[in-house]
Amino acid sequence: MPWRIALHFFVLPLLLQTGCSSKQAEPVAIPSPPGTLSQSARQFYANNPVPVVGVDLTDLQTVKSVRAEIDVAWRSGLTKLNLAPIESFGDYSGVTVNRIRFPNTVDDGRMIMYLHGGGFVVGSATANIVLPARVAHISQMPVISVDYRMPPEHPFPAALDDTIGVIRQLIDSGQDPQKLILFGDSAGGGLVLSVALQMKSLGMPMPAGLIVISPWADLTNSGDTGLTLNDFDPVITWPDTLASAATAYAGDHDPANPLISPAFGNYTGLPPLLVQAGSREVLLSDALRVARAARGAGVLVQIDVWDGMWHVFQEHPGAVEAEEAIAEIAIFAKRVTER
């Protein structure tokens, strides 16, 4: 499959603008989800008619309560998908990792490292199991999920340092970087980009490719869709959810730091990049800006924007769109590790 931009199948022209301040943008009328969506996707919207109400993610007690609730809820998706991954936990440079595989996993040296989403504040290598399990099953590659430290207890650069440490130990243990894929969704997608930028600055060998789903790449919220799609994404909102998470993660650092907000990074020298997003999510502008910046820096970029879909729809059980997106991830991972 050639490198390309795929818009599945329609994106409002406004959403392709980059660099426009959300303070200057005006909300636009967005049509109902297209009738071409799968029945499962339409049912998701019917069950989630309004955006989620955010909480203060700078408050430790609130965060602990949220973590306890979602750890069980997120992991329950495995049952709906009828997936039973083989999990084993280990320690890499003091960081817990979850090694995920299936009976069909092929041990040929290729590996996918997964960085979970959750606004940098919630989630874990145990709770966020659905997406890496789906990718491991379809790609037939082993996946290693990193349990990086999170704020408010551990703000930036804890997550970045943890991930770099795990990669260093993997390479020191014999992992070929050109057989390694970095993969993440939402905050984990942004972290994948930050890790790649940091690896470049440290002179580390680059991985074979990067895969980011709905990446949170701009913690300053300077993109358009934080406003224009805020009322249409049933999963996350700005400022209700993301604003406090951004404050918790950045801590005393400038949120415009490219290692915090990789949308502002220099992508020269980075490996091939796959970006996936939905056309109705608040982080769409982050995804588009990253793809444009990377392509402008000479990176091979594949960007898929799925019409009518929400933030990290790839986790949703039963949605045809999710199955197709996961298949694209597997194709990309196999292609770049064969180079």
C-alpha cells in the first residue's frame, strides 16, 4: 500500500486548518454522524449522546477515585471481544511492563511497544489492555505495554524518562531497533512522539516506525478542534477533561515544550509515522498538525481520518471501523519492520 492520506471519507475543510488559535475560532454546525457508520458505531452515539463531564485531574484523591473505577471498566472490554491474551509482567529499568501475546504470536524479532492513554493521569499497563491486545492478535507480533509513572504524583518528565529507560534496556538486551514499533493512543500517542524526539536528541537509534491514534500532541490547546468539536466528541472535552490533565502533567514546565507538546517538535530524522483519528474528536487538529509537520520534515507519513468517528474508536468492540483501523495498524507495522 502506498504512503498516502486517507480520509474515510469526508472531513470538513475547517478541520484541515492548522496553527489557528482556538480563541479566534467559532463553533461550527456539525451534522449528525453519517448514515454510513456501522450499526455498532451508531449505537455508541445513541448510548453516549452528550460529551463527558470532566473532573479535576490535578487533585490526587479525585484521580485515585477515577483510576479505581476505570481500571475495571476498561479491562472489561476483553470479554466483549472474546480475547484472552497471554500476559506476563516484568521489570525493565525499574518500570513494570506487561508482555502481551497470543498463541499465534510469531517470534521473529519484531516487537511493538505500547504507551497507554488516559490523559497522562489515569490508566495502566493492566487496565489499558484492549487496544494492545487487539493489535497483538491481528499483527501476530508481541506487544510490551509500559506502566509509566503518572501525575499528579509524578509530573513531566517521569513518563518520558521511564519509557526511554525501558527502550534502552530492550536495546541493550538485544532488541533490534529496526524491528521495534512505538505505538500509543491519546496521551500515549503524544508520548510516543515525545519519546521519538528525545531519542533523536540523545543520539539513540530510531525505531522502525511510530503509530499514534488520536494523539494528544498539544497541551496548550492551540488547535481549532478543541473548540469546534468540543460538543461533538462523546469521549473527551476541553476544558472539562484535558485542561486539568495538562496542568497536572506539565507541572512547573512550559506546556509548549516539544517534549510535552510534540506538535511543536522538529520531526526531521524520525521514522515512518502512521496517524489515525476520527473526524468528530477534539484532538483532530493535533493529529493533522503532527502529520503535516512530519511530512514537511521529510518523514514518510500515512494519515487516516475516519469520518464520523470519535476519540480512540479503535477500542470499541464490534465496530467495523475499528476492525478496519486495527488491520491498517497491523499492515503498517509489518511493512516498516520489513524495510
